[in-house]
Amino acid sequence: MHATVVSLLALLALAPSATAQLDCAQGCTPGYWKTHPRSWDGDKDDFTQTIFTFLAFNDFMGVTPAQSGLANTVTLHDATQLGAGGLFALARHAAAGLASADALACYPYTVAQVRAIYRDGVDADPGPLNAEQAKNELAAANEIGCPLPDRISRFCFGDAGGCPCNNPSTSGGCANSSGEGARLDPVAGGASVFADDLVLQATNLPAGSFTILIAAEGHQAVPFSDGNLCVGGHQTKIVRYNAPLAAPPSGVLTWGPGLVALSQSNTIGLPSIVGIDAGESWFFQAYYRDAQGPCLTGSNTSNALAISFY
């Protein structure tokens, strides 16, 4: 095994009209703003000018907790992470609409108009919209299509084909002994080499399974043990980030922050690690032991991540 696996305040004046600029065709979803905080926090890769992650949602919108359904401590970035429907869905799309309106040249609404639509929807201002209608207006704008860079993407899922013994999974990589596939996700930070705050997390690992994070500057898709090997290929070296870690009963393991520094310092005694630099794209995957896996090869892999560092 080791021979192969050795790798984002000031309130703006309210516009007199919330009429959409129907000729515009840009908008980014709550999911984009949720997973790209550095696209709106004023740092090096910032696209917004007045809308930031830390702004209090109720304060910016000029509403009370009774009107919004949110505590006063909830920030705009927090709002993009809200689940469920109703007022939560409206807040989610309103926060994304604010960021999109501030960042994009051709979003259908201005920041002030997004705020007006939201306030109408929660009856903070008189108007024709209820919460569902206001959410639908903002969602339609947010889902037009995002032109901003998506520096982290997921691929190599178990339902994409190629699982070695008919063991697909929609949850991550190919299914393991738990019946699900292990999933690798970015859960905090971003792709900034300077900030070095990226945190990756693997879930759905079999309890006790010894796991390593592997990476390479290339990607592939070949059957490998009970899963698919999706990093490496094209004569690129696969490197590992840790000595094997035993997954706890929760099946969750986390790496980072500090992945860039680790790659550059070689502090874990792995000469094969090569430093990550700005402008490079790296591909990450979790490789883990699974003695009772469906193909009985003794190991498996998660889905993979493509990360463009800057």
C-alpha cells in the first residue's frame, strides 16, 4: 500500500423600487456564499464591497427576531447555512442576494432592492409579497448562474460508475462495510495559501478504520481496492498527509487548518510531500482500511476534492 499511497456596516439608502433589471443574468446561490466566505470578507479574494460575513442579519435588514425568526446573533454568513423552508429559506436567499448584488455587475437587484424584497416578505414594510413569494423572487435571481470562481469542487462519487464489485453509493465514494460511501468535504476555511485555514473532513468511515489523507497534482479514475483512486495519474506522485489515524465510532476524521504549512514544512517526516503554492491545483482523497468491505480487498476510498489554491 505505502508504495502506491506515499499524498467572507452601513445600511444603504432604500431604493424607491424593487423592480428587477430583467436584462441581467448573474447570481450566486446560498451554497456558493456559504462555502466561499473569502469571496465576501474583504480579504485577498474578495468580491464584495459593503456586504461581509460578520454583519448581523437582523441589524442589517432592520428587523426584529420576531419578524425574521432569527436570533440577533445570526450573521449574514450564518444565514446562508440555514436549512428548512419558511423564514429560514427566505433569510438564506436574502443573504445570498445581498452578497450577489454587491459582488456582481449584472445581478437583477441592487443591495437596497434585496433588502426591500426581504422586508416586504416578513411584513416589516407594506407590500404585496408574503415570505414564500419573496423567497421565490430572490431564489430565481440567485440561481441564474454564478460567474465567480469555485475554487473547491467535489468529484469521484460512488454513483458515477466504476465501483469494483457493484457497490455504488450516493453519499461519497463507493460503499464500504457500513453500507455507505466515505465522504470527503471542505468544512471550514478556503483555498488561500496565505490564510492556510482550510479544513477537510471525512465522514461515513467505518469505526476503527485506519485512514490517511492522500493528495496529488493530478487526477484519474481507476478501480482501486473497494473503490476508485481519483488522485494521481499522468506520472504525478501521490503523497500522504498523516500517519494512519483510527476513525472514532462517529466515523469522522478532520485535517487542518495548516495543510499548506504542513506540505511546506515536512514536519511529519514524509520526504515525498511537496509544498503547495499559490496558483497550483491539488486533488485530495481519503484512503482507509475496511476489512469487512463488500469487495473484501481490505480497503476503500472516499470521493475526491479538486482545490485551486491562490
